[in-house]
Amino acid sequence: MKEAEIYRILMNERWALEDLYRFPHAYSQSQSFIYCFDTNLDPRDARRIDFALEEYPWRGGYSYVNIYTVLHHQIPVPHRPTIASIQYASPGWIDILLNPDVALQVAKSVGILLGAGIAAVEAFKRIDKARLDIARQRRDQEREFAELSAAEVKALNEMSEEIAKHLGFNSLRKLQQRTNNSEVTVKILMAHYRRLRILGDYVESGKVSLPEQLKGER
């Protein structure tokens, strides 16, 4: 197992008290998602993750809250993010001890999302509406619990591909195989987008900078 290293998140501007919860929470969840779904690293028990993907109902907040709990607990303890130091000044920093490759992937994913600009924002709005429209039509036709049609699967898979592109998510096919459900895949990727979007908001506001290199690298 690769040794954990320090990743320095730069802090600027004025932070409100709630920022000390909101940013680390979104960062930890994004890190857990990428560690378990978009790297070659081995979680403690991949079967526990697969059970959650297959058995959760994915029709309310319970599923989303708990999948992130599951992902966090399947990261080996030495690779779980731990605060090494914080300095609040101008500028300040948060030093986090974690797997360095995952830290850099989080930063790159946020960078890709922000680089897409308004195109990504509009894409996610459109995709979320289209996903909800499919679900609504299935309820109206009393097909909510029936298998997806070929046309629905195709539409949902195209949504997943577009989301993955805007998030720099490289393991879509593996995720699709693990969920074995095109709708669940879209829902999970949208949840990941919402966490990365929070991180992006902090970057855009100037409150943080997420370097794409480790401290000391050039």
C-alpha cells in the first residue's frame, strides 16, 4: 500500500464558521467516491460496496447518505483523510494526510468541471430534468418497478457518458457493471457531481485552491 502523504489545500478570503464543516465534508465524500470508484486502489471489502449499489432503493436521501458512509469505511484506515495541520491566515492552508494520488485526482476533477464552465452547468440541469422525466413517465405508466426499456437504457447511458466527461471520471464502464442499472449509475454520478460542485464553488469564490501537484513538486 502506498504511503499517505501531505496534500496542502490553500485557504484564502474569509471563511464563515459553517465553511469548516461544509468544505471538509464535501472533500471527504469526493475523495471516498474517487478512491473506491475511479482508481486501481483496493477497498477493504468491495463486496460491501456492491451490496449497497445493488440493494439500496435509490429513491430518497437515505441511499445517498449511506453509500458515502459505506465508501468511507471501505477505505483502508491509513488512506482516510486526516488533518495534519491548519493555519488560518492570508494566505492559510489545510494540510491533509491521505493517499496522494486520490488527492490529485480530486483536484483534477474539480479543475475539469470548472474548465467546462457554463456548458457543464447547463448539461447537468438538462440531464437531471431528463432523468426525472423518465422516472415520472414510468410512474405514470405504472412501470416504476419494471425493467427499463432499451430506449430508456440508451438514454440513461448517454447521460452517464456526458456526466463522466464533465467530471473527469475515467471508470464509467466499471461503475455500470457494478450497479447493473443505468438509472442508478446516473443517480450516483449526479451525487458525485453535487459534491464536486461544492468544492468548485469554494475554488471559484477564492476561498480555496486545490493544487494539481503535491507540495514540493514542480
